[in-house]
Amino acid sequence: MAGCAGIFPGSSLVEYRVGAAGPAGGTVFYLAPKPFPCGVAGEDLCTGMEVAPVESERSLSWSGGKNVNLSVPDARSILLGSGLGNSRIVALQEGNDQGNSAPVYAAGYELNGYTDWHLPSADALNELCKYARRLPPGDTGTMCDENGSLRPGFSDGTYWSSSEYSSSEAWLQNFGVGNQVYYAKQEVFNARPVRSF
């Protein structure tokens, strides 16, 4: 999809393009063929996603301390647009903070006055991986892979999603080979905030 037009509060008709600046100053990495549920509880409809600048990237565990084996069943959605809800639910766990939890860090990130940044859900992370590797976007059922060259600003390492898999594991994705698996929450991997619009 070449562009996506949308009307947003306080703005006029705007067309966004993959690879261009998004409404909050990130880079647009995904434009949906049709609106998808987004917001904390899926109460809104969005048409695209943007990723925060490379300076926002941190190396963190998914959760820390007593929470590494504590289930967060309401943060298990892998669907595109569910990352904000997942991240904010994890942020409610006592003991998780921006210094030891990737979802909490991303949920607390702010850029240009926008505070709805979050860690991407597993499906959104897959789309971010495809963008990072210059692969065709749009079909969330198609997995990222090692084809395509990695864009500047992305590591060929592993990135956390906001989607919990089990009480002790969460989904992540390796941008070097594209595979998506679940791994122990206490391990340290990359965290990069995104937001839906």
C-alpha cells in the first residue's frame, strides 16, 4: 500500500507513507489494508503503526524480580493493535518499572507529547521485522525471514514483543533470521517502542 489517508484530532486530511514520518515523529512501518482495533482495550480503530527513533531502543528483560514467573493472562494477545493494552497491563505489576521491564519502558516512553507508545504485540513485531528487513508488509500471517537487507537503525538481534506466552515466557523475534519464538522473561533483549494511529 503506497499511502494511507486519515483524519486525526486537531489535523486535516493527512497521507502517511511507509518509511516516512508518522504523526508522533516516529517512522511509519505498517499501513493496514483496512482499519484494525487498537487502543488499550481495542476501543479505537487505527490504520497504521510507527516505530520510535533508534535512540529509544533499550536492552531490557520482559519483567523483573518476582514477576518473571507471574502470569499476566490479560497480556497474551498477539493481535496487531493489542500492544498498548498488553504493555499497560504489565506496567500494573508491582515491581516492574522502566528500568527492568521492556513493556513498562515502552508504555512510559514519550515523544513529541504522545504518550501512547508501547511494546509491539507479536503480530506487530513481525510487521516491524518485515519493515526492518525490507520485506513486503501487510499480511500478518506471513512471517519475517532472513531475506532482504537490514535497514539502518535496526539490530540483527532479538526484540521483545508485549505478548506473554506463559507465566515465565513471552514472545520475541530475531531480526537477523526472522524467527519468532517465546523465551524466559528474565532474559535481556532489545525493546523498541511503537504506536498505532
